Amino acid sequence: MPTDWTIKGVVTDKKGNPVEAASISVKGSNAGTKSDQDGKFSLSVPENSTLVISAVGFATREIKVTSEKELSISLEASANDLNEVVVIGYGTQKRSAITSAISTVNTKNLEKQPTANIANMLQGQAAGVSVSTGSGNPAGSPSIQVRGFSSINGGKPLFVVDGIPQDYSYELNPNDVESVSILKDASAGTIYGARSASGVILVTTKKGKSGEPKVNFNYFVGNHKLEDKIKLLDKVSMNRVVKTAYSNDGDNAPAYALDDNKYANTNWKDAYFKKATEQKYDIDVSGGNEKLNYRLSYGHWENNGTIINSGSKRDNIRLNSEIKLLKNRLKITPIMSYTRFNNKNFGDVNGDGNAGYSDIMRLYEMKPHKAVYDPTTPDGFAKPPVELGDGNPVGERMLTDSRTSDDYFQFNLTADLQLYKGLSYNFSVGKTISNTFDFTQTKAYDFGAQAFNENNSRAETRARVDYTVMVHLLNYERSFGDHNFKAMYGFSRDKWTRAGTIASGNKLSSPLIESLRGLIIEYPTDFVRVGGYNSTNTMQSYFGRLSYNYDEKYFLQANYRRDGSSRFAPDYRYGNFWGISGGWALNKEKFFNVPWVDELKIRGSYGELGNQEIGDFRFLNQIFLQGSSPFLNYPFGGKTSQQVFIGAISAELANQAIRWETSGTANYGINFSVLNNKFSGSFDYFQTRTRNMLAVTPVPPSSGVTINPTTNIGSMENQGWEMSLTYRQSYPSGFNFDVTGNLTHTKNKVLKLGSDDGRIIDGAVDFENRYTTLTTAGQTLGAFYMFKNGGIFQNQAEIDAYKNKDGQLIQPNAKPGDLKFLDTNNDGQLTDDDKVIVGSPLPKFEFGLNINASYKNFDFTIFLNGKGGLKMYNGAKMFMYRQYRSTDLENAWTPQNAKSNIYRLSNNDENQNQRVSDYFLEDASFIRLRNIQLGYTLPNDLVRKAYLNRVRVYVGAYNLLTITNYDGFDPDLTSTGVFSRGVDRGYYPLSRSFVAGVNIGF
């Protein structure tokens, strides 16, 4: 028998169906391959070796190589995949050995979701992972939190793709994703140190398999349509409402409301919103042999948006390959990817601070009396008469060309060398380059005093981010009888370089010139602003992990990482973070003799993580200078033409004492599986306490400082529990189904914020401030803080009875039909001191439910998710009430309609019914039918006649139904700001889509 010889075989399940992508490796070496779509494989193996065969969803088998060269290998199903290899930080681990809180996402469920964004696909798929849509904008990126908020910095989870950390997720093509693991507690995330404070999402992309080249093609097309939830008054109805409001105040109605036959009758929603089409197609080719395998993929996606002049396109190219050398002792894995994003921008008002008006909010305010088009104007859009106010949202949007182009390139190179039995060295280097070009070119228009652009103008931003990471790893694995050890030690260096230029001018010589070179500059009326920035930060880290288990019954794991960050002063540059976890497999004890229990493991962990998510150089005094700003330029002398000296100001106070924000997390959990692995699940309780929270601290305006300093100001607690349950069943008739559900409860509380009375007021609704939230000790992050209403005054007697102890009316300007506001501190008057906490924008509960079924060639999927116990401030409704646009106002309170819950119509609003109160605060709990899909796989004999391997066709719907009491567009469309979540300012609406698609294997 030769020293090395070729083994061929096929991997099947117990029913004889081929198992694709099963891993066949030679135990103790790097030699290995994967089965193809027919379950077949071929591998060169040494004499007297042992094959290890594993696949997701099946128990791992080991087979001693004999004289047989044709193997038929049958795998046993393993419902909870105890022997499945799970990707963890800088390595892999069998699921049965995991002692931390790590979730894996079923990528089969992801593949059936017709969306191009990996973040959207994670919604409801794993316990403890919260995804908020934020916006229906095709170019939007959802907000992701792992186990809620543990800091006032908010934070987003770290994405690690093929071992390389990155700050983006939108560039990933879901068709390239092989597996997703989520590290949720500190003991699991410690290995990534400071960047893992908000969780880690590990993504492994698909690789090639040995065998003949295989080609796959996937395509879907969808039609998007908005649900008509926001009802606006037409012209005649609005006239009637306006006349009533003025009449209630004893005033004459404005002239525009007196003649129903004058002016246009525009439905602004029909003019601004439209149906949209989305399509996505992917093609990939893969193959290889024992020494080289590859996978090359291309994907294209586009969605032209449900708002005029909006939309997004994305192109992805990825090449994954694997090269084996030195008799398989050296494995080299080069990975290259390129993504091009092209977006037509839309300005959602997201984030904290003074919000301004969103484009959607302005649309809701527009009077139907205004016309959209006017063929007599140069641009074809109508300028409203003075008495109707300013603005033409359609004209402003169509005359503004705002786009972003983002080129994203990533290169990874990994080399894994087997030094000795059980000892290996791994080196990896990654380079990520992002180039962004953003421009806004606006034609001259005049739609009123507050809605005009005097000249053709243009603004451009060019930005580049370079990220380089280098990692060295030593891994050692050894077993002594029932004692099993694994050790890893590593070193890494990360460097980020950011640079950009910003330029704008207010007069282009022609709207046809799409370049700043077309600017005309005539002082002092015209201007050109030019600015720029560059910044660098670095990290240096040492880390290690030690794992031990005895007879796969008792488990212990310890992680340690020391991070050094250039964002802190030298005395506080390094932070030490650690985690420890343990587990006990009770079902393997001799005293535990319960035959129907397949797994019962308890586990616990504790770990500490750091956070350095602040700006660069915050420990240094920063100087701001801007040559084009008239406020920083200093002319010296008395002549008309003279030299202008560029000035500078101190932009930020240095704080040499800022240090690492640190969070400690305790986690206690249990895993179980019963009834021959038909029913399985897990339950975890967690508690996170964060100290030395990093935040910007306000200083008095008299200081002259324009940017407030960063300090360590407080602490926060986040605790809760999560559970996941799975049940699956198969029948001889060919009917199979599985149900997987998850439920998460979280509770957040600020423990300390600066001084004892520290508070952050935010959640602004518009330019007029109207702050809605308060963050302070003892309360949840961004809690709603406002007046409480006590219903509607039904008569004057009720108003007169609402007095203070001195007999004075608490609401002297109120009239029957006005809102009553509660004097909560009982001081006899309504002031800001009567504002109280009235709810939280953070959900108490979140859930996801996946149901999959198949019968012969048919398959069916349904996915629901939801949130409960949260509130949302309906700022959009408040604006529509103020501008007489909501159809609700037709049912406003009158003496004859006293049962109405809509306060009386009044133009003067002397009672301030529209002040920030819980009147506009609504329950935002919801249940959503996120995805439903029916598929059919064509019979093999029919497919093979067409020289194909597999053809599946499907139809489905996405965001089909939402059950909620919230009265706005959508309860999941909300600000992504930490302090303004749950404030509805009018966002790009979420659409319902119907899709059809096909998957073809060649």
C-alpha cells in the first residue's frame, strides 16, 4: 500500500440524501476537503490515518482508513448540533464545549429572506440581538444592539468577517455568508478586547470545495408599496377644519380657507411617494482539488426607492481561495472583496441634538391648496402664493441631486502552519480601504422666502479610511487521557487613518457643470468654503485563551487581553480585560440516568471589557482653523483691499485624565436537549455594570469653547434574560418541520451621571427644541420626560375646580375641550418642574419566531418578530395636528362631540395643547409578519435533462403585516440617537414587498 493514496466517497444522511458541504479532514493535519452538492468527495490521505467527517446538523464521525478506496459514509442527525464546530474569537470550538453566551444563526433562514442587508436579516434571529429598522431608506443601515444598552455611548457590535474586524456591515453580500456567530457576554468577547464592548458578530464567508466547478445563480425581484396609514385632509376638509379653529378663537379664517373652488387640491403623498422595484441577482463559481480550492462570486442589488429621486445600488465581487503546501502542513488563505455602493441620498433626521425638520415632516405639513407643477416656470414646478406659505417638497427634491458613491476594498491573507503535533502558528494581515465621494448639486429655485436657492450651488466631500490589522497566533492542543487542553496566545496591531476634504460654493456658472471648477466667485456676495481633516489612531494588543475539559463533562475557559489605545494619554493608554467561564454537562454523570435527556449543561461566566469609542486626540488641546470662515479671518489695517490672516480658536478642552470605560458582565445559563434531540433550548440570565462611562460634558458658553470636553462621568446597569427553543420533527410521509423561537427581556438603568443631579435632556422633535427625553440617575437611558395630561376639560366647571390652595386657576387660559395637564408637584402652577418620567423607548421584550416546513419538493417558511413594553413619541402626528393636516381633526371635541379624545380646534392654542406631553406618547409594541415564502424544487430527473443540478422557484412577501396600536407610519422607525430613540420625527417609511425568485445550480 502506498504512503499517500486517494480516497473517494459520498456522504449521506440516514435516508440516503446527499449531504453537501460536509467537512472531511485527516485527523491531526490540515489535509481536508468538502463534499459537493451530490455529497461526493475525493481526498489524498496518508497511510493509517483517521478521517473526521462533520457537517452542520449532524453528529461528527471518525473513520479509520483501510484498504477501501470507495467510502459510503452515513451521518446521524443531531438536532442541537452538539458536535457542530462553532466559530468563536480567533478560532473554533465544538458546540458542546461552549461555556459562554454564544448564539449561532441558522443561515438557511437567512437565505430565505429577500433582503440585501445582513443586519436586516439578523432581526429576530437570535435571542438578545435587537435590530431596529430606523428607516425604510434602501441605503439605510439598521441599528443593532446586543443585549440592550450598557453605555450612554450607545455602541454597535463589532463585525468580524473572516477573522478581520471591520466597522461596516452594509457592504456584505448575504449570498456570500456561510455562518454567523454572535458573542454576547464579556467572557466570550474579551478576546477582542475594547472593540467588543457592545458584542461581536462573527461572519464566515463561503469557500470553495474540491471537485468539478459548480455554478450557482440566484435571482429575485420584488415590488414595494407603502401602506396608506397616514391620512391627510384634502383641501375642502382642511378648509372646514381651519374655519372651525379660527371660529373657536373668535377670529376670522384666513382667505385661503374661504373659497373651496380656489387653488389646487394636491395629494402630496401621491406626488412624493411611488411604487418601487427591487431586484438582486448573484452568481458564483467554485471548485478545486486537494491542493487548491476557490470560490468567485458576483452580486448586484438595486432598489429605486418609494420616494421620488431616491434609491440605491450595490455591486459585490469576492474571491475566496485556499492553497495547501508542504504536504498540507501549510495552508494559505487569500481573500479579496470589492463593493461599490451608489446612493441617491435622502435626509432622514436621525441622531441626538436639535433635530430640525425632516423632509417627510415638511411633506406632512404642506397645504393641499399648493400646486406641484406649473408649466410656465423654467423648471416646471409651482411657486406657492404668499398666503399659502413657503415650500414645494417635490420641486425641492427633484431640483436637488445628492449622491454618495462608496468604494470598499478588503484584502485578507492568512497563513496557518503546523509546527508540531498539536502546535500551529497562524499569521494574518488585513487591509481595508474605503473611499467615499459625496456631492449635492442644487439648481436655483424659488418656492418662497424660506424655501429658495438663489443660485446653482454645489458641495462635495471626499473621504478615505484606511484600516490595517496584523495578527500573530500560536495554538496548542493536547489530550492526556480524559484531560483535554487548548491554548492560544496572540498579538495584534491595528491602525486607522482617516482623511477627507470638504468644499462648497454658492454660485455655479451653469447647472450642467457637475464640478466645483464651474464656480463663480464675486466678493462679497459669493463664497467658496474649503476644509479638510486627517486623523490616525492605533491599537496594540496582547491576548490569550486557555480551555480545559475533563471527559467533555467539566469545562473551564479563561480569556485575557491587554489593549493599548492612542486615544488615551500615555498614563492611561493600556487597559486589562479578562473573562472566565465554566460548564458542567450533568447528563454525562453516572448518577444522572434519564434516557430521554440528551443534553443538560449548566454554565456561568464573568468578564470585563473596555470601551474607547471617543474621538481621536481628546486628551490634547485641539485647534480649529478655517480660512473661508468670516468669523475666523482677521483683516489688519484700514484699507479696502488688505491681507486677511487666517485665525484659529481652541476647539476642545483637553482632558489628560480620561481613561478606559469598563463594563463587567455576569452570565448564568443552561442548555438542554430532550426526546432524541427533537426539543432543545437554552436560557441565560445576564447583568452588566459599566463604570467610568465616557461622555461629552457641557461647559459654560462663557468659556468660549466650541466643543465640550470628554470625561468619565458615570455608571450604568443593564440586566435581563433570554431564551431560545427549537422543536423539529420528521415523518415517513416526507413531511418535516421545525419551529424556533427566541424571547429576550432587558432592563436598563443609569446608576450615576456626573454629579448627583447630572442630567441630559434631549429627544428634540424640531428646530423649536421640544425636548422629550431625560437621562439621569435612577432612570432608563433616554426616558420620556414630559407633562402628563389628565384628559379633556368637558365644561367650564371642571376648569374652575382645578385650582391651587390659594384659589387661583392652574390653567387660566383653558376652555372646554382643552387638555388638562397635571400639577404633579402640587405647587399650584404648571411649570417645567411638573414634567415627569412617563415611559421608556427601550423595549422590555423582543421575540422572533421561525417556522419551516417541507413536504417532498415543496417548502414553506414563515417568520415573525416583535417588540413589547416600549413607547414612542409621535412627533409627526403633533406636526400634522398643528398644521391642520390630520383627518383626526374632523373628529375634534365640540360640545356636541364630547366623547372625542381629540382636543378642541384652536389656532391660538392659548392652553398650549401641543406642548410636550404624554398626549402624543403612544404604545409602540408590535408583532410583524416579517417574511413568508413558498418554494418548489423541480424534480431531479427533469432538472438533469436540462443539464442542471438543482432548480428552486419561490414566491413570498416581506413586511406583509404589522399588528400595533401605534398610529404613525411604523413602530420600528425611530431615531438611532442614544438619547432620542422612540422619537418619531417623520422617517423614510417602511414598505411592503411581494417577491418572486429562482435558485439554479449548474
